[in-house]
Amino acid sequence: MSAIVEAEALGRWYGEVVGLGDLTVSIEPGITGLVGPNGAGKSTFMKLMVGELRPHRGSITVLGHRPFGSRPLYRRLGFCPQQDALYEHQSGRAFVRDIMRLAGFPRKEADRRAVAAMERVGLAEAMDRKVSDYSKGMRQRTRLAQAVAHDPEIIVADEPLTGLDPIARRQTLELFRALANDGKSVILSSHVLHEVESLTDTMVLIHRGRLLAQGNVRDVRRLINKHPSRVHLKARDPRGLASRLLDEPYVNAVSLSGDGEGLLVETLDVGTFHQRFAAVAGEADAGVRSLVSDDASLEAVFDYLVG
Amino acid sequence: MYLLELLRGAWLIYRMHLGTVVGSRRTIAALVLAAVPVVIAALAAHFGPDEIEGETFFVNIGLVLALGFSVPLLSVSLGVGVVASEAEGRTITYPFTRPIPRASLFLGRWLASLTLLAFLVGSCVLGMAMAANVRSTVPEEYVFQCLVACLMGVTVYSLGSAVIGTLFKRGLVIALGYAFAIEVLLSILPGSGRKLTLQHYLRSIFLDGREGRFGIDENIATTLLIPADDAMVRLWVTAGVLLVLGAYTVTRKQFVLSS
């Protein structure tokens, strides 16, 4: 299977801020999740993919085309941007119809496609209302409608699930599945791992503008699980607590912080740690004041992976 | 082929943008601005000195209010945002990820703005002519020459403003600075600096060799102004250069949009 997106040593920065450092990645057809914490470079990568920006170094091709200003590519690609911007004076239907006119369709066909796309994203009843009256979720779905209305081979969607209520989220996920079943490729970004996990097995992890991991979600999960979870503790007697915790078989390492109150615990079995901790802390009489687990956020997982 | 796609894309953008332009707040402000010279002309015609005839009155208000005030101000206010407002509104992504040449965005949106500008300055000139007619009938050729000069003015000023707006973040300030500070400075400095101003050529078109009739010594006038045909050619060339520059800039420039 040939790759639909190929990036080689791709770099893009904004002044002195690095948007994308040195990204080499190849994306195959199907649904691919682009996952990373906020500021990881996902949007920059997508903007390079759709030709909104040019790379400062390296190269990128999408369906064999260099994206910036590539009209042949734009006939085959649909882009749902993250920014909440629409032509406010128009109805959703008129907006998508005008975009379809720009995509090269005659007026009647453009309108037919606009209606079909608005129905597909669940906005059939609201499509003749002005977009300025739409909720955030409806605006998001309108952006999605213009991305799929011309039946593109590849759909690039930047955080398409952000701002959607649960029903709209389910509809959108179903739409992506339906598109994939129709043989389309979907590349969507998210900073929430389980969002992407519910849709696809294939993901690309980006962190600080670099490729961190790529492949099957289960592989990535396994990779994550190889790294110990970290728990930050604050206690009246951190040394006593550290000593007691080191006796526990599921604790891999304990280190004291410089301020004399903090404690960092690393464990490969965070579930057992949380089950046993209250008892252990009680035995040590350490006066625990706070407990924060790093693993609550994807960002922490990324921090682990980059060491 | 490229030219056909450019024109097709520009036509689609023109139709899309015309609706935006007509209904915008900026257009309402422009309507008010266009009405100001007409109101001033009407008041001056009624309350000004009786010895000034209609044609002299029209030429003077045409030079000062239409060419010197309305044309640059309206052109800058509607021209600067041709591409910049689409980038600021972050909607530029939509036309730029469709199979039309990027330059058609510049061309289509500029033509939509020019349509409105032509309507505004045309109404303004006719309104001023009607005001001047209260004194004595203004010859039609004067009105026509004023109209031509104003239309050329909005064409070139709006193109220049659109290019400035595309290139610079503070396009409005720069364009206003050019129209009302740099041009004024160049026109009052001794030497041939005035030939670098658009006003010089617009006045040449409007007066078209009739300077002596309006209190300007003919010998001096011939060194100050140039024949209307020459002025037209130079302004068309300027417009052509600006159009190519604007189209090229939009084609090459990356617009970094916040999410």
C-alpha cells in the first residue's frame, strides 16, 4: 500500500518558536489519528499537509503532490480547520454551496452536494439558518460538511471533535467510519488519546514537533505501559514514607525533592499503588498532604516517552 | 488555461464577496463618507459667494472634496481589507484549499470592492454636480472628466491599498499615511516630486488642459500638469503593476492563522 502522506525531516517554525522540529513520517490510507498534547505541532503538521504553510526545511507530499497551492491536490483533499471561522452572513447551506462552487461544481450540483453534506453531519434542519446563529458544535459540523461535500479521497480534520456534544460526537465518529468504509482516508488530530482510540487502531504520536511513536494503538499502549507511572506526593515526613514505600514490591523507585517535603514515586503497577497507598501511608504516619498522579494527562505519558 | 481558471475563480470569489461587501458595517461607513462631500457642496452652493459660477464651483469642490478627500479615503478604507480581512477573519483557509488559483482571491475580492467604490464615487460626483447646478449649469464634459478621474483614482488607490494590506499587518495606517501624508508632502515640495503622486495624474485627467480657466496661469499650469491621455496611460500602467504585484504576493505569501 503506498503512503498518502510522506514527510521527510519536516520543519516549520514561527519566528523563534518551533512549530515542527524534524518530523519524518509516512501515513498509509485509512483512518489515522494524529495525537499529541497541546502545542505538540499537530496543527502545524496539518497546515503543511494542506498547503496552508510551506515547510522551512525538509519536504512533504500528499497523494504525490507538494501541497502549497497545489490545485490538483485540492480536488482530492478536504480540510476541516480548527479555527472557528465561517462567513457569518451566510447560511450553512449557502456557505457549503459557495465552497463547492470554488471546488468546481456547477451551481445546481454544488447546492445538491451542500444539502447532502449538511444532512450527513446532522444539520438538515438548521442548514438554512445563518451560521452566526449556530452553536459551537454546529459550526464545527458545518466546517466538516464543507470538507467532505466534494467527496475527496482524503479528509484532514484538525481537532474535529472539540466542542461537540456527546450526540454530535457520536455522529461525527460514525461519519468518519462511514467515510473510511467508502474507501476514503481520514487524518484527524486530537489531544485526547481515547477519542482517537475509539475510531482507529493507527496513530501517529507527535510531541514537541517530533515523531514520538507511530503504529497500532495497542503497541503504543504497550510502549506506554513499559514506562513507570509517576506519583508526586507531599508529606510531613517524606523520608519515613519513602523508606516504607521502598518495601512495597510494586514500587520501582522513590526520590526526594529538593524542598524536603516532596516525594516522587515510580511504579509499574499504579492500580495496586493506589489500592495500597492509604494503608502504607497510615503505617508510616507520614502526614500525607497531597498526591498527584502524572498519568492523568496524555502530556505526562509523552513526557515519559521522551524521557 | 491558468488565465481561464484565474478568471473563473475570480468571478466566483467576486460573487461571493459582493454580498459581504454590500452588507458590511464598513460599507455603511463608506456611504456616510461618500455623502460628506455632497452635503458640503450643497451647503457651499447655497451659502457661498454669489459671484462664483457653477463650473468653477464644481471644479474646485471636485479637486478638493472628490479627488483630494473621497477618492483616497474610500479607496483606502475598502481596499486595505481586500485580502487582509479574509486573513484576519481566518476564513482564507477555505478558498486557499480549493482548486482555484490563489491570485483569484485577490482579483475577485478587489473587483467586488471596486464595484462598490465606483458606485460610491459616481454617486458622489453626480451629487456634487447637482449641488453646483444650483448656481449655473455645469457642462457635462466637466462632470464626465471628474467621473473618469475619480474612477481611475479609486482603481489605483484601492489596488495600492489592497497590496499594502496584503503585505503589512498595519496596512490601514500605512495606506492612510501614504495617501494623506506622503502624497501631500511630495506635492508641496519643490521639484518634480509631485510626479510621484497619484493626485498629480488625477488632476491632470480632471482639468485636461483647462487649468487656466480656473485661476491657474496657463504657463505655470503646463509645467504642473500633463495631458489627460498621458496621465491615463501612466495610471493604467501603475494599476497593471499593482495588480500583478498583488496577485503575486497572494500567490506566494503564507498566511499564519491562529487556531
